[in-house]
Amino acid sequence: MKLFFLFILFSCLGLLIYALYLQHVKGLLPCPLCVAQRVVYGLMGLTALLALIHNPGIFGNRLYCALMSAWALLGGIVAARHTWLIRYPEAFECGISPEEAFLNALPIAQWWPEMFEANGDCASIDWKFLSLTIPDWSLIAFIGLGGLAFYSLLKK
């Protein structure tokens, strides 16, 4: 199980580092939904780190896997919403939304604004790879990581 938790931890760290790369090197500003996904990746990675440090038994492993599955479900919902907004931008005005004001008022946004301050437009498409946008790839990552965590939760 240690390798599994290490894989989840490094996957989340890699995704967060790539998000910082896109922001600081490519100049893409994160929107409120991007920041929410970053928070969830951070929570998944933190959960995996705690599981590594704790080195729990069978019940603890299942508890950590259930928690990571829940984080992945939450992140997947946010990423799916973001994907939908990109495809139907007329259905949502992203401007200065209540979500943006809330996220920017959180202590974590004050503590590390480069990572958690939301300034971008949710409906803009500034980056694509294999015709998929950042939220599309994020949704795939949440499904993959959540699927692994859920599989580990159910395996005997």
C-alpha cells in the first residue's frame, strides 16, 4: 500500500507543479474552478502523505482510500462543471463571482497567492493538448486517481 499512497502523492504533486508551470511560465491565470481543483489535488496529496506517515492497518488503509475517493469525486464534479462551462459559456458569467470572492478571501489564498488566488476567466480556452482543455485533463486525472483509490478501497 505504501507504493500506492506514494503514487497518489507524487501524481498530485506533479499536477500541482504543472499548474504552477502553466500559470507562471505560460501566463495562464487560474479561475475560481481551477483553484478549487488545485485545493482538491492538495487535499488528496495530503491524505496520501498522511497515510504514508501513519502506515495504517487494513481499516486505516480503507479509511484513507475512502477519503481519497471522496476528494476525487469532489474534484471530478468541479472539473466536470468547468468542462461544461467551457463548452457552454453563455450559460454562466464568470466575472467576479461569489466563488472568486470566497476563494480569494480564504487564508490559503493570502498565504500562497501564486497558487490559490483566482483571477482567470472560467470560460476561456487558452491551452489544449490532443484537443482536450485543462479541465478535461483534470477530469481524466480525477477519474483515474479516484478509480485507483476506490479499487484499493474494495480490494481484499
